[in-house]
Amino acid sequence: MTALSPSADLAADIDFESFVASHQVRLRRYALALTGNGHDADDLLQATLVKLYLAWDRIDDHDHLAAYARVTMARTYVSIWRRWGSRESPTASPPELPTTGSDTTADRDLIWRGLDRLGRRQRAVVVLRYFEDLDLATIADTLGISIGTVKSQLSRALTNLRDLLGGDES
């Protein structure tokens, strides 16, 4: 067994650094979609990058690092949702809902607030299904839950979002 030379460690660091430089924005956007706020997204991104760095030498397929990072992020999010607990921010008065119309910014804000009101598991399932466009089996595998749980969580999440957004069933 030979020891790694400092230049081998440096090459691995450079590869990791270039990966982070080229994927950091997309991974943060994904973390933001999962967590719903910038501070938690930054924490989740940092925890994911630490895990990725520690596993860097054990990863054989460097062609699919972005997918590996997203799966690691989703699993990290699921594993720490109990520790984070509920992070609701009480306010003096409830926020006003935007008036109906074609204002895409208001619509986007309403959707983000709707996602923020979902439970962590429901939110993770919605983000993986509609933001990452994953199928139910992949979501179940990513989160470590059954396909039936994915279906029920997705159904409940969509019902909750529909109620919040005031949409009808048709």
C-alpha cells in the first residue's frame, strides 16, 4: 500500500474545486427549492459539499457528479428535517395574498409561500417531482421511502397547495 503524494491530493482538490465552481449556483437553487429560505439552503449546500468532498476519492463515476450531489443533498435534507424542526416565523399580521391576475411575480411568490407551508417530506417530494422532474420510483429511492409513501405525500401536498392557491379540481 503506497501513500498518496501531496500532488495527488492537490489534483483531487482542484477537481473538486472546479466541480464546485461550475455547479454551485444550480446546487444552491436546488437547496433553496428544498428548504425555502436562503440560510437553510446555504447550510444544506455546505453540508452536501462537505459530504461530497469527503467521498471524492471513493467516487468512481465523475461523469455523474451533479446527480450524485443532488441525491446526497436530498438525502441530507431528509435526514436533518427532524433536527431543523419547524422554522415558522411568526408575524404581527398574516401576509396579504396577491390579487388574481397575470402577475407572474405574484404567482411565483404565492407558489413559494405554498411550498413553505408544506411539511418537509411533502415539500421534498414536490420539489423532486416537479423541479427535478424525477419519476416516483427515483424519488422513493432518493428519499429512502416506499413508492406508496411518495404517492400519498404527493397527493396530500397537491391538495394542500390547491387549497392554498384556491384552485378547483377541474
